[in-house]
Amino acid sequence: MARKLKIKIDELESGIARIKGLEVSIGKIVEEWEEPEGPTPFPTVADLREWDLKLLSRYKPMYMPFCDLCCLCTFGKCDLSRDKRSACGLDMATQQSRIVLLACSIGAATHTSHARELVEYLIEKFGRDAPLDLGMDVRIEAPITRLVCGIKPKTLGDLEDVLDYIEKEIINTMAATHTGQEGSNLDFESKVFHMGMLDHLALEVTDIAQTALLGFPKADPNAPLAELGFGTVDTAKPVILCIGHNVVPGAGIVDYIERSGLTGMVEVCGLCCTAHDIARYTKGKTKVIGPISWQLRFIRTGVPDVIVLDIQCIRTDIPLEANRIGAVVITTNEKNCHGFPDKTYEDPDVIVDELVNRKIPGALIRDPEKVGEVAVKAALKLAPLRAKYKALPSMEEVVNHAKRCRKCRECERACPNTLPISEAMTYAANGEFGKLAELYDYCIACARCERACPAQIPIFSLIAKAAERKMKEEKFKIRIGRGPIQDTEIREVGRPIVLGEIPGVIAFVGCANYAEGGKELVEMCEEFLKRRYIVVVSGCAAMTIGMYKNEEGKTLYELYPGDFDAGCLVNVGSCVANAHIAGAAIKIANIFAKRKLRANYMEIADYILNRVGAVGIAWGAMSQKAASIAAGFWRLGVPVIVGPHGSKYRRMLLGRREKEGNWYVYDARTGKKVYVGPVPEHLFYAAETKEEAMVMAAKLCMRANDTTKGRAIKLTHYVDLHKKFFGKLPDDLHLFVRREADIPITMKDEILSALKDKEWKEMEIPDPTLLEELVRRRI
Amino acid sequence: MARKLKIKIDELESGIARIKGLEVSIGKIVEEWEEPEGPTPFPTVADLREWDLKLLSRYKPMYMPFCDLCCLCTFGKCDLSRDKRSACGLDMATQQSRIVLLACSIGAATHTSHARELVEYLIEKFGRDAPLDLGMDVRIEAPITRLVCGIKPKTLGDLEDVLDYIEKEIINTMAATHTGQEGSNLDFESKVFHMGMLDHLALEVTDIAQTALLGFPKADPNAPLAELGFGTVDTAKPVILCIGHNVVPGAGIVDYIERSGLTGMVEVCGLCCTAHDIARYTKGKTKVIGPISWQLRFIRTGVPDVIVLDIQCIRTDIPLEANRIGAVVITTNEKNCHGFPDKTYEDPDVIVDELVNRKIPGALIRDPEKVGEVAVKAALKLAPLRAKYKALPSMEEVVNHAKRCRKCRECERACPNTLPISEAMTYAANGEFGKLAELYDYCIACARCERACPAQIPIFSLIAKAAERKMKEEKFKIRIGRGPIQDTEIREVGRPIVLGEIPGVIAFVGCANYAEGGKELVEMCEEFLKRRYIVVVSGCAAMTIGMYKNEEGKTLYELYPGDFDAGCLVNVGSCVANAHIAGAAIKIANIFAKRKLRANYMEIADYILNRVGAVGIAWGAMSQKAASIAAGFWRLGVPVIVGPHGSKYRRMLLGRREKEGNWYVYDARTGKKVYVGPVPEHLFYAAETKEEAMVMAAKLCMRANDTTKGRAIKLTHYVDLHKKFFGKLPDDLHLFVRREADIPITMKDEILSALKDKEWKEMEIPDPTLLEELVRRRI
Amino acid sequence: MIRGESWQKAEVPGPIKAFLIDDPKRLAILIKRAKRPLIIAGYRIAKMTDKLDLVRYLIDLAERINAHVVVTGSLIKEFEKRGYRYLYLMPAMEVVDRLMDSEWPGFDGKGNYDLVIFIGFPYYYEWLMLNGLKHFAYRHLRTISLDPYYQPNATFSLPNMKIGEWVKFLDSLKDNV
Amino acid sequence: MIRGESWQKAEVPGPIKAFLIDDPKRLAILIKRAKRPLIIAGYRIAKMTDKLDLVRYLIDLAERINAHVVVTGSLIKEFEKRGYRYLYLMPAMEVVDRLMDSEWPGFDGKGNYDLVIFIGFPYYYEWLMLNGLKHFAYRHLRTISLDPYYQPNATFSLPNMKIGEWVKFLDSLKDNV
Ligand code: SF4
Ligand code: SF4
Ligand code: SF4
Ligand code: SF4
Ligand code: SF4
Ligand code: SF4
Ligand code: SF4
Ligand code: SF4
């Protein structure tokens, strides 16, 4: 397939075509890459559909509708219950897959929009030719781009080609959700995979661009530690809080502070992914408050003076909340204007005056430098005036509020986690705050309870007050995002991973919609670290993981090194850095196994599915972005486990281990179809408990290609975790033990006897592939 | 603002950079257009937000939630009732506007995807340099593109720049729907407008590309008449039915027939917009079955042998329905695979064999030429075998089915129009079929009734059988889509429209989700034709309008000429041809009033809002595409009326005529703020009845700039229609009569006395504008 | 046919649902409590039953409860014929928009209404209008659906009923206000 | 607190809703009719009440009605301690996936179940699983939610209840099966 090449000209000076800096760099990309082009450069969904359908025939979608209706057009609402079909002919399964595609479309569009604006900003600042230098150790700078597009991006400008492709494909794929287009649930699922792959591309574009050009750590295992937690904020200083995902306005603030000699005089702290990236930008000098669910926690304390919003995952009621505490809000992006007047072209001092004196409800400033100046100046002016706001309600107020509680339990019925609020109110009314404080650990700070309360009790503030001491003690460390994995690291761990000697790569990613608090995540993380898995983290999960200390006051980041190696804890960075997790899997296939990368998607995904024991755990996955990120992993053959709330994604991709016919692969050496067992068993799956998730993750790390030694190691952990949490051997061992040598020595007798009950027989260990075309047939 | 210029190179021959046909045509676009660039080339939403907020302060969104919940992320479901806020902080109004944006995003993506694939196809076929020649009379070939992008597209290749822009902007704008981005309902609405504008661009790209290169009529008022209706199909021949919106596969069929000397031996007929475009392609030689709601009607008769699906608005259960009648289905597009095996690279004869002998459930063929061959060959083979299928159930079967009816009314409760099915069953059980046949006229053929029926009565087939005679008599004529409006036509009607002497331009557009049957649409259309409005039609509406005859057996298309002039009926074509309706309004501002077009969106929209008395009526608007098309009109200042089902779009944009302060404009001559009355009063509005819609449409044609003569003419129709349908004078005349001279002479006394009761006073007639910058201040 | 379930089965309501009133006397009491009632009559009243002259009925009802009547379409001619002082013509969407505005002075300039009685619209159309009012006008007004269907977004709704039953209900309602 | 309304208020069901059973005897009759009942116990049973030993209870119940019991997580240890012959361990998602497959032979190879009793899951998680089964397994099985909440997507559900009331209900249920 031929591919359009575009040549970029710097800029037109005016309406008349005076052009400067014309540079016709045709063929640049192609010429420098001796690797021949693979079968699917810049693929459309149809180009990879065959692979998708292979996956989907093993991992069947299981639908749990979150709504029985459709309300997407004026024929609706349509009732899709049971065997009904809608006015446009859809059935329930197809509608669910359509909604999944819609969610992933939103997710992918969101990431792509971020990528595009960031690249445009960086091009404006550094020029289209600015090189994508990710450091000496990262020669394969953009594994996803190479794999999917079949190009090697060298400069910022090259990324624009990738973005053009992504945008076109997202549009083309999401169009299928229109009334009366796609009619097959499996084809919708294939499109979901496609959307996920595009999403990963957008992630990669964003993170390599910002890493290369904004001075982020470049694949540095020893990236510095940053301060994490509400307790680390110096509340005596003016405080600027940045929330969102785009580092640029935060960088503008940091730059302005430095430029104006105010270093150390203003606290800049971040929340959600932007916290990661500002910390990467400052090499750890800014504070990280916490994940998404810390927004209300922090604002309700009254501490921030100026709140700067960029994009994604930001509570949309921040202006209201800010207003309550006398803080001012600046929005910085056209995606998120909040109805504020556009002050992009206004004099900064005028804006500061308007904000501080409440002449405007907030300001939209689409110019990061100006945001920096306005935010800092406003914070300096405002902080002294806001002393009275910097507090939660008093204990007396808590009691008084609690006394007004009618025990109607409307709050509990609105609470996503059905927390026992009314009971805690009873105690609090009597001056016992323990129960209230306990809720803090399980609360996602969504404030739905408050809005449902007929007595208008500010429930969440009460919880926060009761837990104030805890909050103030939130003083932790987090290793800042290191970005990509080094080629050399891959070279070292590639073999043990593929052969199974490193038991697996577990990635804890995603948002903070935890059903039972964030501590579960930390426990899981520690479990796998102790077992010497490679543990990779990103996004909100990476923050949560830093928010607990051991008895010696150390966080996991202080206890475990940041290398991509067994028993290490690797924070890649914000959500967009998830690209590096996928990238690492791809690089294993390429660097270690020498599989061709260029436009060779199916072969590499097949490689990962059958050989790379990687599993994602998105314990608090919440958003449409999380959905599309997961989808990108599925297409690559990486299973994803979500927490209980993840069931609301309404569709699982489950294998059936007992269906023998589903677990055959080709032996690439002979072309013979060989049974390999259910490895990995599922692609997407909402676990009920952390114990279940851990056992499952260990199990999903097994892959068809494991050597006997590797399989034995993986089985050790699976069996051990199973026994630890469930008190007995798993009953499916016969599906995973291929030969006696697979059996962990220490468990030999026990397992052998269990196998006997199941009439276990030895199996072959093939050179596994699902792709007939990879069979090197007998000559 | 500077704009990227891209230079296209024909194609890379191979992976290595051998390029042929390099052509660096920098500045081409700019140099040939002496008009200076306006303020907003390739605007982002922020660039036009100011205009949007102006419109929205007059036309306030009124929300009628279609669902009280949100289920878009795993925090959900969130209850947004009343003053509650969700876990992400949203309130109900903001959520509704967000869903509107999501719907419009789907719509715009769908049109854009169509545009992109069509342009790519045409480029492959005709080259990137193929000129966009729309004929001598259309010098302004792409008014929307000129207005929005500030470029003059000359070739197919130029359209790619437009598409790049649209794709980028759709992504950027729809990203706002992600959890935790935009928090203001007005900003969501502004984004809806932006999405609509992008949608219109995509429509234009599609229709000018296909018109220029596929031999469609080029702005021809005398475009031929085509046969319309089920009754025109020669059922003795093999019948191929094309459903959807993309002409390319249909063209492939027509070409194959011609190439193989089979002309006249196979019936090719179309349904939905593809019918329009195949008829435009063949200059009226193919049959048009009818609008979207004719899908089941036609298939249930058993007549089609081969059904070819392309994209959009296609019932997703067609494969099931086809299976019931032994017909085969070919899908032709990756957006709509239906789970069929991909036979794009298979030998056509093999596919024909597999299809005809039911070895495969259907075939996906992404190659229009191959579709042509396979469809025709399969139809020829299949037709003789399918004789037994070519029938509805017998009358006896109808009676027997009707007898099984339990009178549970589940069917009625599933029917979008609550049609009295159970009553009709009672009669039918006794052999009286009149009631059943009557339903046919009000039924949208959605089959929801059947799916709800516990007795599994094939209700819709019974209705169709009862109405079989009527169906067979469906023999009509439709003037095929003429495409754009000529510049010369605009020159002639520009003045009378702007001054108000032509009472208005009424566009009947959109889908066929009629609450009370399609006949209402015809009646409305005829009313305005008789009153010598310019009546423009497109899409399904254009088909419905052809489906009734007067006593002499003539359809409106035969009775009224196809010019863009008073008392004429202009069918522009399929849904994508809606671009020409917007384009005509824009061209009036440009050609007649000499307002600058280039990148000058706000001024032109302001011009249209205040001067061009155009109104859209989308009586059966159903889809997300219809939503985004409407949004494009809103931003341009063209009001849209929908039928009752349109209320499900869940948001109206309503003016409040009594709020005097809302109806001031600047007098461009003096800068003074002048009251002009509520003209036009609403931007979006779901009417209850056709009478209400007609009165409202006449009223919405009044604009601030009407001369007294023009206003008198417009008032004549408004008053006359009001009296005709409501029996009395409107009670808001005092808001529309500015001076005595505005009063229609024949109604002078009556109106003057009514005005006295309202204490009417004379008003000024300014040179109206909402844009302060257009004021030519006193020197 | 469950009486308190949306008539159009898919148009399931959110958590806030109409109180189902199947006793005309109870409804009469509720109506009589209103200080400023408004009746909105849609064009479908012409097609709902031939067992009752609904135009006459609504005028009678309005007279008894001192309500304003707004007719949304061509049926205004019929209403005018019968004569009623507080009769107004306005499209339904415009009425609903104004009802949401607590400052709207009503048709007589004396203030917004506190009770709005709907009758005679397509089910979904009424469902949507009532839902708009449920969320955005609940502070200042309550709504009643007098159609023979359960309308979940009203404040008070009749159940799903057969036409005969409904006519009786209406008669009794009138007698009791 | 309306008894037959989703406990998590926003998780409003579609048109098909559970029959509300507030009489333990009636539920007992329904359960006894089952030929192959299955009880699915989630880990939350450990936290629901200290007024009743739910592990013991479920085993007793299972014994009386001849049900298989599948435990989804670590509580299996507790169950194992008490001993029950037809006790199985499987993650809930996997069970539900299999239950949807009418050909699934069940834990003992004798065929899929005809009645599935849920207890002890997060409300929304159970809501979703039950909804999957409501749509995709309704031909071959029925479901019961034994939690003290109305679960609209079950075939039969208890109402929203206080814990004390619920414990009594469970006791009576056991006595009546
Ligand atoms: S998109 Fe289809 S399922 Fe959804 S409301 Fe419209 S007709 Fe019904
Ligand atoms: S803020 Fe906390 S307690 Fe309140 S509803 Fe949300 S999670 Fe529950
Ligand atoms: S909603 Fe408010 S009043 Fe009711 S139980 Fe909860 S805190 Fe108490
Ligand atoms: S799909 Fe979501 S928005 Fe639509 S009806 Fe269902 S819950 Fe409401
Ligand atoms: S997107 Fe917002 S409103 Fe919707 S479910 Fe998520 S948190 Fe609730
Ligand atoms: S097919 Fe016709 S009668 Fe049946 S539900 Fe649809 S509109 Fe009503
Ligand atoms: S649903 Fe079927 S059985 Fe019931 S009234 Fe309608 S046609 Fe008769
Ligand atoms: S008018 Fe509407 S229904 Fe008809 S073809 Fe166009 S989009 Fe589809």
C-alpha cells in the first residue's frame, strides 16, 4: 500500500503566499529505514479485522447491559430487552458493543486532541524539525508508530503525519456508531480494537513529543523522587493548583515563577496526570497532590488560591467549589471553557484585577505564558486575602450538621460505594468521629451523597474534617515518570520474559474509581514486587501506589528501584506514558526476538499474545480514555483486569478454558495445530476482589511460548497465590502443565496427584502462532 | 492567523522513496484569490465562540431531558435529576448539551468519513488534480469551504486540506464530551454549532466532488425526472436494491450492467440517499423506491434478489430480513461489515457461487467494481430461483395471524406512533382489512411492534399486505437532485429575498420519522409553493414529497419548475446536497450583497441571520446526521423546525419574543442599538402539528432587514396562514409591524385596530447587525 | 398492562416518578389546591375519544377551577366557538419554555402558574415536556397529565387506562372539583 | 425508601423488572420448584451482618434445596471449613459467562442450572451480572437476589430492607424450603 507523503512549509507570512522556510524533505522517513515495509502500513480497520476476529473467536464478548434502552436517535427510546430489536434493527449485544465503541471513540478523540494541541504548541515553540531525541538508550523512539504506521518519526513534524492518520481513522471508525451502520457486534468489537490501537498511537505521539522537548526524564530508571500528598504543601505560601492532563499551562506557571525570581515563594502543585507531567518538567520540584479523587479533598480544605484547569478528568463543578473557598479559576483550553470570558488577548494585570476582585467568574486564557503570569500574580494577591477560607468546618459544625441527619439513607443510595454514611452521622452527632473518618479511605470524593441529601449536609466536608489528621499526614514520595523503557533494558529482560523466567510484567494503570479504597492497589503492587515481577505503573494508579508507607515510613518508590527489571517499580508517567508499556512489549518482540516492526502489526501482536507475559490492572478504571487504552492493549494481546466498577464498561472478553477447541495454535515450525491450554485465558475481565485479581493476573501471565523453566516459575506464583488466598490448589492446573518439567519442584507431589485426578496428559510445546502465514512449512 | 499549507505528492511507488509526479504548488490557492483573507481561516471553536454566545444569549437552550441519568463512565450511573450533580460535577443542563454534542459528533464524523472515502476513491480514479468543475453557472463552487476555511478549492486534492481540517476539529471538539472536560452548557452548545459547521463543510466536500466527477447534473433546474415508488419496479426482472448513502457501489453496479451489455435486463433501484445519487449518476434511469422507511416495506414484498448495503441509515437487521426472503446481501464498506467474510480479494464468480448457494451468510466486498459484477451476476442467477419468495403473506394468512392476537397492546406500546394495531387486528380477524391498511400511511416500518408481540404476529407484514394495492400504485416521479444553485440564479433572487419580496426560502430536508405520515410534508410543501416561496428539498424528504399525486396524477415535481426561484421546487439531491442550501444563503450574501466570503464566517452568518429569510423544516428528522446538519444551519442563522419526534433531540433553541432586550441589533450606519422585534424568533423548535409548523415557518422568514414592502409580503403570509389554521389574527403582530407601511394593504384596518390594543408604536428600520465591528461609525 | 408503567414501554423514567392517581376525587383535591392552574390542550384531544366532547369538557373544568387554558394548535377554533375568557393560543414548546421561567408573568401578567395540566399530546412529546418541567420548574410548579396513560414525568399522573374507564374518571373529576 | 426501587437510585432498570418478593414463604416455594439451583456467594457476605453466620446459612440453605454453591473469592476458605459436597470456586464473571451458555454442563457435568441465587456482591456489580443473565439467559434460567436490596434485573428480588428485617426473612426462608 502506498502512503501519502506530506511536506510541511513553515508558515505563510500573510494571506498572500509569501513562504519562508520551505523544505521539501521527501522520502526522508523512508530512506533512512532499511527494514522493508510490512503488510499493513497506516491500516484501516478492515486491514486488521482478520486478527481481531481471531482474538474475538477465543475471547468472546460477554455483555452485561448497563442500560436496556437506546436513546441515540429520534426513533428512540428503543427497548432492546432480550430478543427485541430496535427501530433501526439492532439487538442488545450489538447495541452494547456500539456503546463500547462510542466510549472508546470519546477516549481516543480525547487523547488525540491532546496530542495534536501539544504537537502544535511544540512546533510553534521549537519548529517542525525539532528532533525527537529520547536519549541514547532509546533508539526505537516510537515503537507503536513504527509498528502501526510503518514510519520512523524523527522530528516533531513527522508526528503530524501520524496525527493526520489517527484523526482520519477515528472519524472513519466512530462513524460506524451512526444509526443504521454496523450491524454485527463482532465487527463493532473489531472497531473497538482499532480505536484502541489509534488511542495508543496518540498516547505515544504525546509522550515522546513532550519527553523529547520539555526536558522530561528520558528513560531514566533513577528519575528523581517528588513529594506527594496534601501534607507536603506549604500552606503558608500562595498555592496554585493545576488539574488535568496537559502540562503546558503548568509549565507556563513554573517558567514564570523562575523568570520572575519568585522561586520558592509560590507553591505549585498538581492533581491528576498534569501533576505527573509538571513534576517531570521540573524534575520533581513541584508537588503531586494525588489522583483524580483528591480534587474535592484538596479544594475543600480551602488551601488553593488559584486553580488552573486544563483538560480531561476535571470535576466540572470546580468553579462552584472554588467560589465557595474564595479561590479563582483559570481555564486554559477551548475544550474546557466553563463559560468564562475569553481573556486570551487581554492585558495580564487587567485579568488579575478582574479575577481577584470578582469582576469575572473566572478567565479563559488560551496562552500558557499568560496563564503563568496571571496565575502567579493572582495567587500572590489573593493569598493574604484568603486566610479565613483556608479551613474545613470546625468539629462543632460537624456535630451540628450530623445532628440534622434524618437517617433517610438517600446519601448511601447515591454513593457509588454505598458507604455507611448514615451510621457515621449517628456517631458524629454524638461526637464520635471515627466512623466518619473511616469513610475517608473508601470514599472517591464524588460528592454525590451531598447532592442527594435532603438536609443539605455537606457530607464530604464532614468526612474530610473527621479525617483531617490523616490528610495532613499525607506526606509521601513518588518517583517521577521516567518515560520510555530503554532498548538496553529490553535487551536484558527480553529473554527471561519471553521464556517465562521473569514471571510477568504487571502494569498498574488507570484512574482512581476504587471500590474499596486505594490501599488494595498498594497491596497488589507490593505482592508482585516481592515476587519479582516487573511492575510498571502510570497515571492515577502511580500516585495511589505512592500514598502508603511501611512501618519505616517508606513508600514503595523508596523501597524498590525504578529499572525495568524483575522486582522493580517503574513509573512511566502520566496516562499518555502508557504508550511506553505497550511500547516495551513491542520492543521485546523487535529487539530481543528480531521480529520486524515496520507496519507489521499482526505478527507483533501475535508474538505478544503468545510470548510476552504482560498483564494490565486498571483497578480504578473510570473513563472513556481508560476504555480506549484497554482496547489498545487487547488488540496487542495484553489482557486487562479492572476492578468491580469496571463491570460498568458492560462488556468482558472472556475465554472459556474448558473449551479445548479454542486453545489451539499453529506450530510455526510445522504448521500443525497444537493445543496449548488457555494462555492467556481472558482479555478483559472485572475482578470482584483484590485477591481474585492477583491470582488471575499471575495466571494470565502464562503464555504459550513459556519454556518449562519459565512455566514452572509462573505456575509457582499462580499456585502460591491461589493457596494463599483461596487455601487450596487451583483446579485447572492440568490445563497449564504441559510436561512434568513445568511443575514447580517444591510442589511436585501435590500437583502431580492433582493432575492424576484430571487424567492429565503431556502436551507439546510448539513455536506458537495464530497466524497461518507465519508457519515456516516443512520443506 | 497563519495557516499550514500542505503539498501533495502523487504517490510513493514503493517503500523506497521513488516519487513520481511531485508538484509543489505552493501558494496556488492563495495567489489566485485576490480577496484578502478574513479574520477566521480554518477556525477552531474558540475563534467563533463569540458569535455562538451572541446567538445563544438570544436563543436560549431549553432542555427536555430524554434520560435523567448518565451512563458514560464507571462512576455512573449518575442521577442528574433537578439540582443534583454527578460524580464528575455535571448538572442536568450541561449533561443534555453534552449529549447533543455527542450526537452531532457522530453525525459530523459520519458525513466526514463518507467525504473522505469518496474523495480518496475519486482521487484514485481521476487523480488529485481532477478539477472541481460544477459547470459554467457555478463559479463559487464551494461557498462553505471558502467561508470557513478561506480557501478556494480547485481540485480534488484541495479537498483533502479541507478534510484534514474537519477531522482535526471534530476530534478536538468532541473530546469535550469526555468525563471532566467542558463544564458549561453554553460552551457545549457553542461546540455543537462548531460541529454543525464542520458537518456542512463535509457535506459540501462530498457533493461537489461527486457532482464534479461522476457526471451528476450540475446546477441544472431541468434535471430529469426519475421514477419513484415501489410500483415502478419491474418485478419480472432480477432486482438489485441499493440502500445507503454512498453512490460508489451503486455506480459500480450500473457501470457493470452497461459494460456487460445487460442494460434493461436488470432492475437497479435505490433506497434512502443512495437512491438520489444513483439516479443522479444515471441521469434518472434508475428507480427510487423511497425514503428510509421503505426498507422493510420493499424487502417484505420479497421482490429484491440482491441487496447491496453501503453506509448510514440502513436497518441493521437487513441480513435477517433478506434471509427470510431468500435474497443475498452484499456489504461494501468497512463501516458496515455485518460480520460477513471479507471477499474483497476473492474471484467474483466464486463469491457469486458462495452467495447464491448460501455457503456464506453474505459478503463484504470493499471494491465497487467487484460489487457491481457480483451483484449483477448473483441477481441473474438468483432471480429465477426466487419466484416463490416474491410475495407478501396471503389474505388468509393475515386473517389467521390476526386471530391469534391477544389484544395485549404490547405492539402499541412499542410503536413510536402508538398506532391502533390491536383494533386493526380485531377487524382483520373478521376479514375487514381497512383499518390495517390505514396504518400503512402512518407507519414508519420500524417493526418494533413485531418484536414486542408475544404472539409473534408479523404485524408489519400484515399491514403491508392489507395495503398491497396502495403499494403497487406507488408510481411517481421525482426530479433528480440538481446539485448547487447557480450564481446567476442567486444574482436574480438575491435582492427580492433580502428585501423580503420573495417571502422566504423554505427547505424541506431530513429523514422520514414522521409522526403522522408523510402526507403532511407534501401538504406543507404545496402550501408554500402556492404562496410562491422558494421551496428547496433534499434527502428522504425530497422522496416523500414526490410520493403523492394530485387529481390529474401529477406529483409536485411535475407541477412546479426546478429553478431556484419563487414558486419553484428545487431538489438539490441527497443529504450531502444540503450543503447547497447553506451555500445558497452564503452566496446571497456574497454575490448579491458583495460581502466578503473568505474566512469571514461571522459577518456572513450575521448577514444571513438578519437578512436572508430562510427556514429549514426537517419534519421527520431522525438521525445524528440530521442533528449536525441542523446545527450547521443554526450557526449560520437559519432556523430549523422539526416534527414532534424531533423533541427527542432534547434541546430547543428558543427566543422569547416578549423580552424586548433580546431583540436589539446595532444599526451598522450609526452604531446605535435598535429594537427590531423577534426576527427570527427561534433557532430550533419541535412543532406539534403541520399547521403550527407552517405558521411558524412563515413567521421565521421575517428578518430585521426586510423592506416595508418585503415585510408586508411576509406578514401577509404569516397572517393569512394564522387565520387559515387558527381562525384569527396572531397576537404578536405589534412586534413585527415596524411602520404602517409594513402592514399588508388588504389587512390594514384589521391589523391597525389590533395594533392599537397593544399600544403599538413605530420602530426604526436599521441596517442590522449583531457585530459591533461591522458598525461604520459616524465620522 | 401495569398501570403505573410508562405507556410507551421504552420511555422509562429516571428515579423521580409521577404519583399515580387513580381516584378522581383525590386528583380533584390536588387540583383545587392550586392557586394558578393552567390547562395545556394539544391537538390530539380531537382524536382521543368520541365518548366525550373534550373541548367542552376542558372549558367546563377550567371554569370550575378558575384555570387559564392554552391551546397549542388549530383546535383553538373549536375552543373559541365555545367561548372562554381565559383562552390563549401558543405552541407547546413556547409554553413550556416560559413555564420554566419562574419570573414569567403568565398570560394575564399576574405571575407564573403553580399547576399545569397536560392533555392531548403525542405520548413522547408530552413525556419530554413534562420532563423538562420536572427538572427545571419543580420549585415553582407541579404538573398533571390527564391523558389515559401513565406519564412518569408529571408530578401526578393517571394510570394506563382503557378509554371507557378514562371518560368516567374525567367525568368524576369534573364533578369533584 | 420505596421497597421496589433500585437501591442505588440511579441504577434504574429497563422495562423488564424483578418481581418483588417480600414473603419468604412465597420465595421458598419458587426456590423449591427449581430442579438445578445454584447459589453464587460474593465476598461481601462477610461484611453484611453480624447477626447471622451467612456462610453457615448458605450451606444450610444449599443442603435443603440441593443446590450447588459457587464461592467467588477468598471466603471459600470459610466455606471449605464448614464442609459441603457441592462447593465450587470460580470468579463471578466466569460463572455468569457460563450461565449464559445453555450448553454449559454445570459444575458436575449434568447441565446448566435453572435457578441462580445471588448474594453478597457490590450492588452495581450484581446489577450488571443479573442484567446480563436477564437478557441472554432468560430462556433457560431464572435468578434471585437474596441481598437486602431490590435488584431490578433479577427475576425475583427482595425489597430494600433493613438488616434486622432481612435476617428474619432469611431465617424464615430457610425454614420454609
Ligand atoms: S439508534 Fe437505533 S436503537 Fe438507538 S434509538 Fe435510534 S433506532 Fe433506536
Ligand atoms: S463523596 Fe464519598 S461518601 Fe459521598 S457519595 Fe461519593 S464516595 Fe460516597
Ligand atoms: S442523605 Fe443526609 S439526611 Fe439522609 S441519611 Fe444521608 S446525611 Fe442523613
Ligand atoms: S443509554 Fe444511558 S442515557 Fe440512554 S437511556 Fe440508557 S441510561 Fe439513559
Ligand atoms: S460521565 Fe460524569 S455524569 Fe456520566 S456517569 Fe461519569 S461521572 Fe456520571
Ligand atoms: S412497524 Fe409501524 S406499526 Fe409497527 S411499531 Fe413501527 S410504526 Fe408502529
Ligand atoms: S402485541 Fe401482538 S398479540 Fe398483543 S395486541 Fe399487538 S398484535 Fe395482538
Ligand atoms: S434523510 Fe435522513 S434517513 Fe434519509 S437518507 Fe438522509 S439521513 Fe438517512
